Amino acid sequence: MSVAYLNRHVLEDHISGFEAEPNPNHLAVIRRPAIFSVLAHASQEAWTLAALKAMSDISVRHAGPGEWLLVSEVLGAESLARDLAMLDAGRISFFEQSDGRVVLRLSGPSVRRILAKCVAVELHSQVFAEGQSANMLFCHVSANLARTGPDHFEIIVPRSYAGSVFEELMEMGREFALTAGFGD
């Protein structure tokens, strides 16, 4: 007897009822990103970062000293794992996090005002520049926040906390007419 499983996103029930034409301030939930945690071995941080930045179709997020999160919406987890395995195993270790993390993309002219309600970090572009990322407390949850554009941020949260973070973001964005839906 074979069993067929349906892939269902952890925020499927949270988003139903919120779907609408996106307003300028919008929260997009990314359905199936490939996410990997990469750790550099001792004194291999510079080599590891250079090797990661040379890879295509991924976004490299700083997560701590000698640690990065890789995110790809283009590559599948198997393909990204194969690319990482071709790097020197004596210099890095990597672990897939795709099923344990959720990526939320927040964009719009009021994004900094919405985020200011839940992070204790200055998000002005002169302090937190495009391409910069950091681990921080986000709505009382440990998360990775990355600035991906002038008014665009991505938040990576543990799957088990995604529902509460989503609900808090929607509440904080209510005064700015924040809409939500699954990203393309």
C-alpha cells in the first residue's frame, strides 16, 4: 500500500482570510526555499565566505562568527547540498534547514516603522545597509533579519514560531494596511 503525502506550508491556515491584492506594504511568505546553515572550521572564515559568495543563485546571510545561512528560491535543497559538498570538507560543515525554517518577505514604504515595533536594532540604511543581515530577537523569537532592498527585508524564523511571528507582524502592520500572501 502506498501513501501519498501533500506538502502543506505551516502558515497555510494563518494566511487564509488574509489573501488580497498586495498593498504597498506587503508580507509575502516564501513557499519552498532551500535553506542551509554553513559553519566555517577554525581559521577558515575568510575562505568560506569567499567560496559562498562565488556561488550563484543563493543569498548569503551572516548568522554569527563563522556562520552563515544560505537561502535560495531557485535551487532545490538537493542541488544546493551537492554544490556545498563540492567545497572543501576540511574547511566547512553544512546542514539543511529548509523544513525547520520559514522565510517571510516584508516590503513597502512603511516597513521600517512596522519592524521598529518588534526589533531593537536601528534599521536606517546608513546603519543596516542593503545586503546586511544579523541574528536578533524578533517578536520575542530568535530570527535572522536581512535587508534585501531599500524597503525590503526578509525574516527567517524557526518553523515552530512562524505562526506567532506572522500574527504579530499582521497586527503591527494593521495601521499601515499590511497585506499578506504566499510569494511567487
